Amino acid sequence: KRRFDAVMMKVVGASRRTIAAGLAIEFLIVAVVVGLIGAAGGTLAAWAITRWLLEIDFAFSVLPVAASALAGIGLALAVGLAAVAGAL
């Protein structure tokens, strides 16, 4: 679908840069939303495991959550752009 959209935008005169920027913004928005949902879900799961299975206190740390969310966002952006690179 994204390849088709990229080809159609190219046909009507959009530059490679414009198409890539539009797709990058779209992929970035999706990746950020999914990253936030994943970070919240992972934190909730970690809390539940430490609280109910391990029976220890949960200690939240921002660095691992932020690092994994940023890595996921970067990976999603790279994979998304690589998938449509042929159409650009």
C-alpha cells in the first residue's frame, strides 16, 4: 500500500524528498504511539511480575524504558523507510 502511494505521489510530481519526508513522519507517529503503548505495557507487566510472582518491591527506572522505546522507534522508522525505498 505505501509503495503504491509513493508511486502515485511520484506520478503527480512529488519529489523523492517530499515523499520520503511524508512517509517518515507517518512512520514516526505510528512508532511513537506503539512505543508508548509498549513501554506502558512492559512497565505494567514488570510491576505485576515483581509484585505477584517474585514478591519483591518494584523499582521503576526511566533509562531502560526510554532506551527500549527509542530503539523501537528507530527500528520501526528504518524498516518502514526501507520497505518503500524501492518506490522512491
